Amino acid sequence: MASASDFNPFQAPPKGDNMFAQITDNVTRIMEAPKPPKAWYIAFGIALTMLTVFLGSITWAAWTGIGVWGNMMPVAWAFPIVNFVFWIGIGHAGTLISAVLFLFRQNWRTAINRFAEAMTIFAVMCAGIFPGVHIGRPWLPYYMMPIPNQMGMWPQYRSPLEWDIFAVSTYATVSILFWYMGMIPDFATFRDKSTSTAKRVAYGIVAMGWRGSSRQWHRYERAYLILAALATPLVLSVHSVVSFDFATAQLPGWHATIFPPYFVAGAIFGGFAMVVVLAVPARQFFGLKRIITIRHLELMNKIMIATGLLVGYAYGMEFFISWYSGSEYEGFTFVNRLFGPYAWAYWTMIACNVVFPQLFWFKNVRTNPWATLLIGMIVNVGMWFERFVIICTTLTRDFLPSSWGYYLPTKFDFMTLGGSFGLFFTLFLLFCRYLPMVAMSEVKAFSPAGGHARPHLHGHHGHDAHDDSHAPAH
């Protein structure tokens, strides 16, 4: 009788007579396999369908006008800006794992940093679409760029929306450089392991002539350290700048100095939840359980406990600040969140972001992959509702009661929201199939056989990834 590994080669034990060879085989066989797992095809089909819906809804909104959305006065900022802030927040965990944990020498990050970085880039791509579409004239977003033109129009640099352009574009640029820089040694591994000429040429081009010499490793490590140092301040600055979109306004519920740290903590919280949501299926269907272990999931869950408590503390402090300010407008805004027409959204946010993550205090929950996956999905729902509560519930009740209203999204709002997930997962699934999903050179460096140093320092000269049959087991 055929074993399960005959039907799913990704579940078979990796080949090789030493740990370096086994790590290489465990990751490269995803690219070498003629077909991915059936689950990949199912997920890709669903994601592609959602992407088609997204493109259709965006095209229809551009053709007809943004009146097809539920945006109205005073809720001019609705689903598009909610989605923008949500996706920017999702991208934060990638930079934190790659840069901050690297500088703090947290070696466990090596198993998850690669697809966390990919998640960052794809999330920023999703986020970048919404401001351009939200302006109602998606062919004119270049007006927000500081580009001289024949009309003599210049951006309003005192607008926080203009600050977003610089913060997000800088974040995207550094994240892409950091992601690509880290993949160069692994691209060389894929190049040398490829059996088809087309793949060998393609991976050879992006490997940029990497041969793993001592000089190349020296330059690589120095450049990686510099990029990590550049990316670290962005973890704090980018979402702080996004929070200024609200904190610099005079509207009750927005005009608060707590917003920058509150947004940063929430972004890291939601970002780690998304990393967990991506890591659990990846390790299951691509046979990465030997690399992404239960310990990695447990450590991420502990970070989610910490950041979740910070977010819950921020929720409480908002009420204290509104009371301490003595402003009846501030007080009304937060009472309205608790008991007003959008109370259902507020209590959904509290349940998802404060109550459910407390289950991670129990070891049998935070070490259970499927419980982790479920709670991660719940947290992502809660983080989306947090942005909805901040934006929509505040705008529906401003200073002028005659302009109060109740915001109701249309089907096109939901199509755009769901479709953005289609774009995200389509890009991520293609990444899983064709690019190195795990940083092999870094995992080897901190494996028991690596002696907790770079593989090339043990005589492998980068070809630990390319010629593993000769790599000694220490």
C-alpha cells in the first residue's frame, strides 16, 4: 500500500545525510516539485476569484463614481480608509520580525522572517491602492507626489495625508530592499538546485552572481545590518504618521496624543496575528513542521499576549482621557461607542482583541496550531473593527447634530474589502510556490549543525546551500 508521502511529497522526510542538506531539501522541493499540494490550488482559485471581484469593483467605482460606495456626509472617510489603515498595520510584523528581532539577536525569527517580510510588502501594496481610489479620480493620485508640473500645483505639506505618502513609500522601499537582500543567497541555492534551464536562468539573474565567497558574505552581512538599522525606526514612525491622520484633527475621539503608541501596538498585534494565520497552513501543507516548530508559534503567541494587553490598556485609557479632559464632546463620543448605534461594532472589537487573546495564557492553547490559527483570524477581524470604530463611529456624530447620520456600507464596499484579501493571498500563494519561503542560510546558521554562526564561517562559503552533500555535521 502506498504511503501518504507518495501522494504528497511535501510530507516526506527531507533528504540528506546532514542537517544542512535536509534544510535545503525541505525548502527547495517546494520549488522543484512539478505540482504544489491540492490545497494550494484550492486556495489559489479562491484568492484569484476574490481578486477578480476586487478588480471589478474598483473598475466599476472608477467608471461610475464613488457614489456606489456607502460614503456620505459626514462619513466621507469610510471603508477605503478603514482598509488602508488595516493593511498598513498588517505589514508591521514583517519589519518587526526581520529588523528589530534581528538587532536584538532573537534567533528564532529565522524560520518565519522571510514570509513575514513578504506579508509586509503585499499588505503595503493592498494599502496603497485605497488612497488613490478614495480620491474619486484614480487617474490623478500623482497630484499627491512632490512632482513639479505644468499646472504649478504642489502638495499640501501640512496635510497628514501628504505625510502618509512619504511614510508609506519609504516603508515600502526599505521593506522591498530588505526582503530582496535577504533572499539573494537562497536564490543562488534555487539556481543551483533547478533542473530546468528557464528556472536556472531566472534564479541566476535575481541571485546577482552570488557564489558565497567570504567577501560576498562580508558585504552581505554589513548591508543586511545597515538595512535592519534603517528599517527599525520605521516600525515606530510609519503607523505613528498614519495615526496623525486622526490625532491632528479637532474631532472628538480623534484629537488624542495616545494615538501614535496605540496605533503602533495595534499594528504589531494585528501583524503577528496575520503571520500566525499564514504560518500554520504553510507548515502544514508544505511540510515545514521541522523548520517552523510549535516553539515558534508559542513565541509569537506570547508577543500577541503582550501587544494585546497594550491594546486593551489603550482602549481603557481612551475613556480615562475623555473623562479627565472634562470635555462633554469627548465624553459623549466614547459613551456613544459603548451604547450608541454602533455599539455592536465596539463590543465585537473588544471581544476579538481583548477577550479571545487571553486564551493564550493557557499553554495547551498557545501550543495548538489550529487554536492559534483560529484566534489569529479572530484578532484580524477585531483589528479591522478597531479601525471601523475609530473612523466611522466618530464621523457619524460630529459637532453638528443636524448632520448626524448612520453609515451603511453597500455591496461594493464589501466586494472591495473582500477583494483586497484576494489580492493579498494571490500574491502570497505565488510567493510560496516560486520563491524561497524560508531563509535557508539563516536557519542553517542557527541550527545545531551550524554552531550558532554563519554557515560560511564553518567553511561552507555559501555553498552550504548549494553543495550540501559535502557539508559536515558538527
